[in-house]
Amino acid sequence: VDGSIATSPLTTVNSGATLAGTGTVGTLTVSGALAPGNSAGTLSVVGNVVLDMGSSLDWELDGGDNTPGGGINDLLAISGTGVGNLTLDGTLNVAALDSDPFSSLGFDAHWTIITYTGTLTDNGLDLGVMPSLPEGWGWEVDTTSQPGEVWLVVPEPSAALLGLLGVLGLLRRRRA
């Protein structure tokens, strides 16, 4: 969808189908795949969004620039007066848009992947195929740091992990 079908009362993406583009749709239910943009871009919804358990969110992100949407990263923007609710479920798959993806990140890096103006029903978004990160780092979905936004984050490692990395560094240094 690169135009607008927002006047349609409901858009349904069935299992095996994919909705992509930079246009605008009305209320959306996804059992298949959702892939905002034509490469990176923003898909807008004027209404509510229900992502079913079997849905696949296929996002493209730039490892060196976490600007939401705008042709830099994929974004699902949900809005509307009295609507804009999000039911979050399914599996997030991320493809890297740059050739040296995510290698120069700092801890607490985040990408806004979904914005919404209503309420969130968080049934859990699983992580599927994700870009590689440096050893000891991981990905998380964050639905609480910024109201009205779903983030993909690289959280700061726990104190135990940092301590272990420090010990490993000392052992390696002693060998040299």
C-alpha cells in the first residue's frame, strides 16, 4: 500500500500474505507478515492494530542510525481519535540495512519500531531472525520505557556479565 485505503473499515493480512508499503490503512488485523516501507519506510494505520500470535513483523533497520521511520528505518505508526490501540504479538525479524551492521553500538541503543496513540495489550513479541551483535550482547523488546512506543533495544549487560567480561579480560591479559 503506497496510497491510502484508510476509508476501508478493516484490512486483514491473512496467513501467507504480506502487507508492505508506505501508505495508510484503516484498522488492521495481521495473521501473516507486516513489512513497513519499500525497503525502509513508515506504514501508517488510522485505527487499531491487532498482531496475532502467528504474525511476522519483518523490519529493516540501520545499525548506525536509529531515527524512527522516514526512509531510514521501518516504523509502524498507529493513530486515530479514540483509536490507535495495539495488540502486540507475533515474531519480529530484523534485516540490517548497512554493510557493517550494529557493530559500533553502545549499550542502551534503541530503535522505535512501533508508535501508537491508544492502549497497548502486550502479549509478547518474540525475536526471530536478528542481526548479529558483539559477543555478550543481546536484543530485547521494550514496551515500557516510552509510553506509546515499542522499542527494540540493546540493553546494558547485567553487573554479573560485566564482572565476568572483566575477569576474562584480565585472564587474557595475563596470558599475553
